[in-house]
Amino acid sequence: MDLHGKHALVTGGGTGIGLAIARALAEKGAEVTITGRRLEVLAEVAGPGLHPAVMDVTSESQVRSVTAEAVAARGPVQICVANAGIAEGRKLHKTSAEFWRKIMATNLDGCFYTVRESLNSMLETDWGRVIAISSIAGLRGAAGAGAYAASKHGVIGMMRSFSEDFMGQPYTFNSICPGYVDTPIVSRNTEAIKERTGVSAEEAQAMMVKLNRHKRLITPEEVAAAALWLCDPLSSSTNGTEVRIAGGQL
């Protein structure tokens, strides 16, 4: 696969899954705009093919302006990876409206803004790929994380619907649904579980690992490989669907 001449935009591209995807795309020749809220994190990983841009996906105006600047610098966005997200859990009776909106603003609204603004330039071209990073929780729910699961269900619904909007055109819209991936999010969740339950770090991580059917954490590179496949010309018939990466059947 040769992605030379293609401009990709990856939100949350400074760490974890986003960074692994951005690097995989750059290795295939794409010029990749990586966005995030912290310039120091983006600058640390920037390099050949990776171009940092500070952007908070919860801000509609910021997503619009930063995407426009990236298009002006590197051409239409032909690969959009809406990856930025937060994974925090609270049981229903402890979920405030403020917490609910915090999750939705990043995971759902941010995905919508990113895809919409990227599509404005993508539609000027004859080829495009939109990939949203959802979660296994977006398919089966998650105990103690109703807001998060709802946001990820919403991401899947958007991708399915957008694929219908452009059916028969040279653009595809798909979701990737990983289980627990070895990223800083898992590290933060490990600490949160420790504090909440009083178990050790090893026991806290084991609680997450056992939810992956193959009983190990997924690597970011495994998710990146799936994203890369969705960018292959031979994946054009994969549209409006979910790629599950969870180590086995749900």
C-alpha cells in the first residue's frame, strides 16, 4: 500500500492508539496531522511525516480552524481517524449531568466535529477513509461505565449512518472496537481501580485483562494494523461496519 500524496488527520495522535496509527500511516507515505491538547506531548513524537497541531476536539470552532489550517498546509484530508477520547467510569447513581456531558463532549461530539470538518475537504477528492475508534463497550456495554459505553455506541451509530449517506461513493466509514489496550488509559484506570477497591496494581490490571477473551492486553500496533487495512484499496467493500479487536467472540 502506498499512501504518498495522502493527508491523514489523527486526533489524540500523541499517545497510545492514535500515535500507533499515525506512525503506521506515515510509514506508508502519508503526511499525518496529529492533534491533541498538549503541545509538549505532540512535539515529543513529531518527526518525518508527523505534523503536530494543538486541538481540543470538544471545541467546535477549534476543530474547524485547526483542520482548515492542516488542509491549507497538506491538502485535503483523505484519511480521518477520530481517535481522541476519554475512558472514565461511574455507576449510574453517581453519574452527574456534568460528568455525562464531559464524556459525551469528547467521545461523541468530538468525533462528530472531527469527521464533519475533515469531510468538507475529503469530498473534493475521489477517495477517502473515515475511521472512528469506538470500543467493545460500544457493542456490549460496560458495568460501571454507562456514559462511556453510551458515547461509544453513539460513535458506531454515526459511522453506520454516515456510510449510508455516502453509499456508492468512494468514501468509507468504519469503527474499530478494541478491548483493553496497553495504553496510558489502562494505566490510569489501574490507579483508579486501586483507589476505589483497595486492591494491588497487579490485581487491578488483572480485572481489565480478564475481560479480553484471550486474557492479555491488546497492543496499540494491533489496532493500528486494523486501521491500515481499512485504508487499503482492497477494503473498499468494508463500509459501515465494526472491526472487533477483543481476543475472541463477545
